[in-house]
Amino acid sequence: MNLIDLLEDLAVGKKVATPAYQQLTTEVLADELRAKAFGITIAQVEEVIKERSSLFPIIYPEVLQFCHNIGFEQSSDVLLTLWNLWLPLAINLAANRQQLERPLIQGIVGGQGTGKSTLAAILKIILKHLGYHAVSISLDDLYKTYAERLLLIEQDPRLIWRGPPGTHDLQLGLSVLEQLREADQQSNILIPRFDKSAKKGAGDRTQPELIQAVDIVLFEGWFVGIRPITPTAFEHQTASFVTETDKLFARDMNARLSEYLPLWQLLDRLILLYPVDYHLSQEWRLQAEHQMIAAGKSGMTDSQIKEFVNYFWKSLHPELFIKPLITHPSYVDLVIEINADQSIGAVYRPCDRLP
């Protein structure tokens, strides 16, 4: 039986025959790296399939509606991604939360357009059905105010865009994550929020969100968890910084990453969304900006976006800061590769890819 047809039956609550369960078992175990990533073994795969199958029809309608609302129209893609990634990942997060006596702080790092906020939103939906209250917070939510960033530009004219190390309020971030980490069922916590469309696309803080009783924190951002690298790495010329001025900027941004280490120390786990080609981020960011403008919000022009994305690469180049993480189990727990069409590729733990 075709896998899509089988998942469609599961999605509407149809009872599937034993051979169908065996097919699902074979499918799950066939991708050895993904099975290892989610802790699935031959001994308990049948239990895993039963749990997923029982949850699938409950969760699928809400996830499908969310995906349609954000322009993810292919129902077959939603079925496959929910079955193969989103649902097992949420179950895995819930299991990790059970092992702690406090809220879990899950980091999610990935370049522009890799789907960090979408992943966080879908995980929140699934975790709700699993009985866990999750909250998502972006590194963007920790930006300094518009007024503070204007002063920052006066001090360092190179920081013309929000985004690089130095443009965030780290004390605010530490305070919020520490409160979330220690939260109990009676806690009231204000989560800072940032409106990217404010100030003609320059962005500014907006009304904070009041939350209660958090179980899992999904902390996402384009360099969440990224650590400084050896300064000698900048001697290798890349397409994004070829002049001495570019290299000096990259070195200075690398040095400023040290200021973020106390924030990263509050992470319990880190997921890396890894595009097969980092250049795709520019195309994806253009698409996202067009959608925001179509929704009636203000945004940047195509030329501004291209300059914006290239600026990010000059500050923390993906080849130097992101690529090494796919084989670094000390920092990253799970790698999710993103294909050119933004579909999901390989899913694995870095430790399972080491020679």
C-alpha cells in the first residue's frame, strides 16, 4: 500500500490491518540514522508505531489547518512530515521533559528561511495534545529597542542592520530564560516580543506576552547556541568577506559571541536546521518578505533583502560557524537537513555521522 494512502487512512481514524502496521514498521526502521535520532529500536518499534498511529488522527487536522494558513498547501507533504519528523520529535521532547524536574529549554538554530519559527509553532500544537504547555521565543525577541539600536549605530556604524552579535539585550534574555527555566504552575512571566514590520521594516519591541505554567521552551534564532571560533579561521578567504575590512568585521562579531555564552549555557538541547546550500537563505528570505508585504505589512525591497542576507553572512559566515556543527555532538543533539524546496532531508544525531 502506498505510504501516503496509508497515512491518509490513519489521519481520518481508519483502522489499519496488520500488514499495514508491518509496512509502517519497515518504513520507520529503513532510515537508520533517523531511527537512531529518535531512539527507535527493533525491540520497541511496534510500540512506537502504535503510539504515533493513535495520536495521528487527533493532531493532523490542526497541523494541516496551520500549514494551510501559512501557505503550506500540499497535504501529502504535511502527512509525511508530521509522521516522519514533527510527531516523533515532539514525542522525543516530551520524553526529555519528563526526565527533568523543571521546564526544558530546547534551542533551535538555522539560517534565514530554514523554518525555525514554523517548526516551533507546529511543535507547540503537538505538545499541547501530548499534555505539555510549550512557549516559543525567538532570538529576534531579544533585540535592543529601535532607539537603542540607533545609538548602537552611532557607536559602531557597521551595525547598520539588526541581527549580528551585539544587537541584542542579553540581560533581558538571561532574565527571561532563567525565569522560564525555574517556572512552576503558578508562575507569571512576561515574554518580550519584536515586530519586524515596525519602523518601516527596521523593527521594534512590541507588547510583551504574559504566559503561565510553561513545560517546554522553544528558543529559536539564526545563531542560537553558536560559539566563537579560532580567529585564524578568518585567514581563509570566502565569497562573503574578501577585504580586510570584511575580515575585521567578522573577527569582531566572532569576539562578541563570547558575550552570548551565558545565554547558551541555559539550553538543555540544540537542534540544527541545516540547508543543503546556505545560499538558499537569500531566496527563502525574499519569499518570506514578499508574503509579509502581501499580508499588508511593510517590509524591505528585494535589493535590501539581498544586502541584508549578505550582511549576515559577513558577520557569521555559515561555512565557518554552521557547517562544523553537523559533526559536533558536544553542541548539537539533532541535525535536520533542509532541501532546496524547503522539504525535509536527512535527520540524524551528529554522533551517528562521525567516522
